[in-house]
Amino acid sequence: MSPLLEVAVVSVAEAIEAEALGAARLEVCVHLDVGGTTPSPALVRDIRAAVAIPLAVLIRPRAGDFTYSHHEFAQMRHELDASAEAGAHDVVIGAITREGLIDMSGVTALVDRARELGLGVAFHRAFDRVRDPLEEIETLLDLRIDRILTSGGAPTAIEGKEVLRMLVERAGKDLTILAGGGVRDVNVLELVRYTGVREVHCSAPAARAVLRELRG
């Protein structure tokens, strides 16, 4: 079975095209040039009205690091609520401490709120900044996160394939490792075969070629 493809989109046009190509899920965000930030509820609503596939909405209040203040966690809670009301199926969250550990209190509060609203939860590429991914995955397993978007801590997923394979083995059936970061048609098959990931993530411009490779 071909891995599921999630496509990051920043507009209604990209969402419609990704669905038409065969994407199974969309990550809705803006400002991909800085790694993505939270989209407006209006954009989420417009995309929800235009496509039938699930929407995972990025909850990230700013560019930069992933260590947040109490004010920023309050902002993320507001953005999470607004995204749910706008039609999100999942939210994509993440926060770490200055020591490179999962921010347990902040992430737990966001996960609890998402579950109250019936949303799935993914942890974004803040995971690539943690001190030890094989230790920190235990925290996310305890929190019952649905999936982790990660490159294995490397600049690209193909460079992080060794760590990705270890994460897939540890996650088992309890958590999905979503490989992302520089996923392209030239490397997606090697990435999938080597790591065993069941899901991959790419940008909208790369989606057509990636899907063509996955379908053989």
C-alpha cells in the first residue's frame, strides 16, 4: 500500500489542486518561508468549503524558536479554538523548553483542549529541535499524540533517515511518524523503503511529482 501523502497548502487553489492530485490530508498554514504559522480562520473555512479531505491546521503563533511564553500559549489556545470552529479535523502543535525537552505543561494543555473539541493532534517539527528524539518520543507516546512531523532531526528527511527508522520502530502502531522536510520525487521511494514510514509530507509544488513516484 502506498504511503499516505499530506500536503502543506497556503491557499484555496493549492488545496483544490492537492486534493485533485490525490493527497489524503492537507496541512493548512501560511508563511511557509519561515516554516509556517497559523492561518486565519477565514482561510480554513474557505478551504474546508472547497475540499473533502481532512484538514490539519498548524498552530504556531510566530516564526523562530519553539519556546513559548504564557501569553503565547494563551494565543495558541485561542487559535486552536478558532481553527476547530472553522472546520479543522486535526491541529498541529509543538513546544519545547530551552533545554530541548517537550514542554509538558504547555503541550498537555493544548492536547487536552484539542481532545475536548474532538480534534486529532500532530506534533510539528519542533520535534527536530529536541535534545534526544528517542527519549522525547516517549513523552509524546504518553500524551497519546497521533503523529509526529519530523525529518529525524536533520535538515531533510532523507538525511535523517537513520533516526526516522528508529522512531518508526519505537512508535509501532501507537503513533504515526510523518516524514517531512525536503521530500521530493527523487528521494521519496528511498525514504519510504528505508524508514518504513506510512505517511509523508511535502509542499504543494512538490506534490504532483511525489505522488507520481509513490504510485509507481
